[in-house]
Amino acid sequence: AQSVSQHNHHVILSEAASLELGCNYSYGGTVNLFWYVQYPGQHLQLLLKYFSGDPLVKGIKGFEAEFIKSKFSFNLRKPSVQWSDTAEYFCAVNALFGNEKLTFGTGTRLTIIP
Amino acid sequence: NAGVTQTPKFRILKIGQSMTLQCTQDMNHNYMYWYRQDPGMGLKLIYYSVGAGITDKGEVPNGYNVSRSTTEDFPLRLELAAPSQTSVYFCASSILLGVDTEAFFGQGTRLTVV
């Protein structure tokens, strides 16, 4: 079964700082990878996703993530964060072929200080 | 387009009471999911369904039941509420994970068992 690890539980940054949130998964086969964001009091929204092709994917609001297959990683990045990026970020994985489940990491709470 | 609709948004139950969390989607999605979200634990899959009449257990099914009589609806039933079921519950739906799509989430139901 697949699993997802997010090692940063709470990250605090100042506005304009660069961001990188770690995500590692464990599964030997082909996977689909996702980053979801949950703003305070709201539901989860898709930030970006990787299915195939270019391992560097760009999402909404200036976020991007790089899939490194050899490291089983899918880290989320943003060059310059804004106060409005304060939210909880979840990495998720779905094993391709024969598995309908989407497995989430424990989440990273991001706090941006103005 | 309403997407995924959950009701109620908030509910307080007494220990031993029962209730049904409603979830409806209008996107004609085959797959539907119920997750619970607890602080620091991410999202845990309770039950999922790959189509009308078909349901399966996720990671944490104990204390819950589901049914899927139509494509649109996927209610979650708590028969004997326990304090451990205090959580935020999210319903989600997708076409078919693994075919360049993603899961769409409802707004959540915050349940407190006292």
C-alpha cells in the first residue's frame, strides 16, 4: 500500500521568502501525485497535479512542484510567498492501475508573517 | 455548478446517538469518498465507492456505514456516536483517479460528540 510523508509539520515564513515543502511517498509502481491546499475554514482545493510528462509541474498562484522519481519525492515550491498563502498544504498520492484510493500526508501548516 | 455538497456543516451529538452525514455531487462522478480530518493526522479514508451499489472500506471504517444507491449520493452513517468520532468529515468525488483528473471536495462537516 502507498504512504505519504510530509516532514514539515509547521513552517513559518516572512512575506517574500522562498518556500519548499517536502513530500515523499512510498510505492514501487507508477503514481499520480497531488498537492492540495486548505485555507482556514475552507475545504481542500487542488493546487497542482502530476500524471506524466514534464516532472516540473506548475499550479495555481505561482506554486510549482518537481517529481523526482529516484527520490520518491514531490516537493512543493514557491519563490516568493504572500500572506494569503497562509494555509495547510497536503500532499497526496494515488497508485496507478488497480487502486482507487487517494492517500494523503499529514499536512504542513504554513504561516506567513506580514 | 454546485460540485460536492455536504450537509450539515456543523453538528453536536451526544454519545450513543446516531446521525447521517449527507453528500451529493452533480458532476456524474463514479468515485466518491469519505475522509475524516483530525489535527496533525491529515486525512484518513473511511469508506469509498467506485459506483452505485459498490462500496469498500478505507483505513478507518469502524463505527461507520455507507451506502451508494445512486451515482449522486453517498451518505455516511454513524450508528452509535463516540467521542473518538469528533472530527471534520469531508466527502469527495472524482471521475476515475489515474486518468488525468483529481478529487473534488465538499465544504466539510464539523462533528462534535459529547
